[in-house]
Amino acid sequence: MDGPQLEGFSEVFTKLYRWRLKNVASSNFILLLSILTGLAGGISAVLLKSLVHGIQHLLLGNAEVNAANPVYFILPLIGILLTVAFRVFLNKNKLGRGIPNLLLIINKKSSLVPRDEMYSHIATSGLTVGFGGSAGLEAPSVTTGAAIGSNLGRLFHVGYKKRTLLMGCGTAAALGGIFGAPIAGVIFTLEVLLLELTIPAFIPLLIAAVTGTLVSMAVYGNDIIFNFTLTESFHYTETPFYILLGIFCGLSSYYFHKSMLLSKRLVERIEHQWKRAVLGGLVLGGMIFLLPPLFGEGYATVNQLLAQEPGELLNKSLFFKEYTNEWFLLIMVFCLLLIKVFATGITVAAGGNGGIFAPSMFTGALAGFGVSNLINKLGAITGFETNLSEKNFVMVGMAGVVSGLMHAPLTAIFLIAEVTGGYGLIVPLMIVAALSFATTRYFEKHSHYHFEMARKGQLHFHDKDKTVLSIMKVTKLIETDFVQVQVDGKLKDVVVALSASKRNIFPIVDPTGIFAGVVTLDDIRDIMFDPNKQENTLITDIMHRPGVWAEPCDSMEEVMKKFDQSGYWNLAVLDEGKYIGFLSKSKIFNHYRSLLLKESREDSEIID
């Protein structure tokens, strides 16, 4: 658009916005925005899946299944290089990293997601996973949905609380669209994004999640990801084996978490971005050449296990001839379980874009199949027949690793319950999800998504005081109407400054602006009217240097700690030693109170 067109659009939008304020209640408008966010979130999920499947079909649609395919060596490298090129040349390396980045935006950036994240995650994750990157599409889809919700909120000038709710709507819509599981989408939003919402605020989330799910169903039908029908019901005698699976899934989740961190740390030691992409892509290609199920998301492998065709895991590999050896297949399953996490870590660290949701479900499916298949084999050898349903264990195992890795047991339970079309597996799902969560939490307090923020002390979503403090920015609260006095001056200079100032604090600086200390009215009250003292008293004799000061990069929580430690009412702000201004505790309290009232009003508007 040219200038006049943009100006005309702005005028139309302004009129529309004013009309909305007068005629549409805030709560009803949020419901409308939740529908729009749900539509956009569902469309983005469908678009991303279609893009990835289209690329993969184009590249490998006619590949031989009974022989190793050398193209696996090069495809992941191409995908990662294309992704890095997009980041460097089109995105200027601003693209955030999945769910942890969303948490940071909610916590530290007032839920303002950059506009380009409404499309950049679709492009980059489509290239990464489409060319074989061993990562999931859920995090990019969720981030895209959240970005759409955030920017719709920004467009219509809604406040922080509502903007955060719309981010949650985008998240729920995207996940509902991917799996056809709207309830799981809502619960994931609450468990993982840690939104602090009242019961009535669930309504926009539910509307968005259902809308996103309906969009996906309209395109893909009911079998969105997994081809599964519950044919073998749970029997209470299987409980000990599900308990064993729950503990194993918990240990697998902890292994996944630690190995993911290790693999990323090893790859990121290569400082040069392009070298990291090339080396990471080649290593990943080698892993996929040896173990083709590592290619892409891995849901095809899960469906092979659900169809009770584990021999398909060896298609397009060097081991194709071993498909009849059941023990070899079992060893292959556990090898894939151990190696998948490193393939995912390398994909992401080398420069690709993808998440851990699909890899965690892939790992859980392998865990469920491996445990049940091993128990059945041992039972046949020992004469103690078990006849465990391996496909049921595959589904429940997915819930186990999702629960443990993400610390989201309710998401895991309802996701699999919705995917299976009912609640026939609800008891084993509850057993495995709870035990996996408890086992993982024994070793690691925080989920994989929350780990980094918790390590930095930034995870405090359920503490309203800290949430409000995180919204406040130091740079916007600095007061600069203090009269400066040069450090080589005398008392008379302070007296002159006093006559020109309405403040009782005087920052002392050198000629280059470096902060030397302060003089307060209390410091000079007894001598400031004595002409002799004015001429003979040096600034250095009466000033004092505070032991604590703030910096522009400090968080407001850090600033408040400095106020508490020092007992000061005003805190100097220095940037590399140079004086900028002062922070006043009273101004901060007033601003804090106004933000708290604003949040309370927004809560009421969402509910009303």
C-alpha cells in the first residue's frame, strides 16, 4: 500500500475502533477475537502440516523401502541451511525459540509478540522438518497461534491481561487443530503457559480451541494424526505393568531433558553459525541414514507401532533384511528411544526450528511398545503368558513421556483420551501420567519448558506482585529533573542549584558525566546560609556516594531488592558509571498501584 491508502485504512480502522468501544461490550469483543484467533490458529496448524507433508512427499514419495537411501545424508543439511538463511537474511536473527520464548514474552515483554512470528515459524519449521529435521511442529504452530492472538490484541488496543488471554487462545487453537483435541489444547495452555485465569475466562479458550479443531477436521477429517481404534480394553490385572511403564516413562523423560540440554550445549560450542549448521546437519543426516525413523516428526513410526507392524521401522535402512528378527526389532526400538533426543537437540541447536512435543510422543510410543513387547516376550519364554495390548501401551506411553517431560499430566491424559475417541484407557493413563510426573519431578523440579527461566529466577506467573513488577520498565520510571552539580565545585554551587530545583537531592558528577555521589538538603541544612561556609566548603567534603545504585538493564524486581537492602527512598541510575537520573520509590509505588488496578479491571471485564 502507498501512503494515502495506509492513511485511509488507518482512518477507517479508527472509526471502527471507536464504534466498537461505544457499542460492543468488552467481554463480547473478547469472545469475537477468540473466534478469529481460533480460526487463524487452526489455519496456521493446517498450513504448516500440509507444507511439511508436501515437501516430504515430493522428496521421498517414490523412495525404495527395501534399501538404504543415501539422500537422508543430505536432506537434513539442506533444510537446516535454508532455515538459517531465512533467519539471517530475512529475519535478522530475531526469531524466538518456541514455548520458552513465549513464556519470556508473557513474563517480561507484556505479551507483545513480534509481528513476523505470525508467519516466520511456519516458514522455518516447514523447511526444517520437511527436509527431515528430527523435531516437532507443535511448538512452531503454538507460537504462530500465540503471535496471532497477541497481535490481534495489539491491533484492537486491549490490555496486557486480555492480550495474554488471546495468546492462550492461539495456543489452544493450534494444539487443538494439530491433534483434534480441544480440551487438551486448553489444558496445555493452562499447565504450560501458566496463565492465571478465573473460571469464566475459560470460555474464550474453549471457543478458540474448538474453532481451531473444527478447521483441522474440515481439512483432514477425524483421523488427524493417529490411526487408532480402541479394541482391547484395560483389565485391572494389568495394573502392575502400567506402574512399571509409568516409572520407566518418568526415567525416560528425565533422560530426554538432560540429554537434550547436553546435545544443544555440545553443538552450540561451535560459535560460527554457518559452521554449526553444516556440521550439525551432516551429523543429523548420518543418524537418519542409519535410523530412518528419526526423519521428521516421527508420527509415521508411531502409526506403524499402532498398526502392530514394527518391522516397518527398518524400511529404507541398512537393516531391512532383519525385519523378521523380533529381538533385533526390540533392540532397534530401544536404540531409537535413546538416540531420538540427540537428533532433536542437534536439529534445534544447529539452527533448525522445531519443538519437543512430537519427539516426546515418539519417545513415549517407543517406551510403551518396548516395555509391553519385552514383557510379552519374557512371558512367552517363562510360560507366564501376559498378552498385553502393545498398541494400548504405545498410546499410554506417549502420555507418560509428555507428562514427565512437560510436567503436564492433565494435558497428557486428556490428549490421549481425546485421540483414542473415548475414555477406555483413562485408568492406565492416570496411573502412567501420575507416576511419570512424580518420577521426573523427583529428579528435576521444573519442566523442560520452564527449566531455563526457573534457573534465571524469572518463573513467577502465579505471583501477581512479581507479575506486575515484571511489566514495569526501569527506563520509563527514571526521573531526570534533578539539578546536577560538578564534583570540583563548592557549597555555594549547591545553594545556587537549590534555588533552581524543586528536589532535595543533587547528583554530583565530573565533567564527563561520571557519577561521583550526592548531596542532600539534610547534608547542608545547618551550613548553607553561612557565607563563609559557602566559599570554603568543597563539594567533596559534604557529598557521599551511595553504596547501591540501579542500572537501566535491571529488572524492577532487582530494583526493589536494592531499595530494600539500602533503605534509600531514591536510587541513582547509572549506565556504565554515567549519571542518568533517579528512581523514586514513591513513583514506583504509584505506578505499581495503577497497573494493579488496571489488571483487576481487565479481570473484571473478561468475567463480566
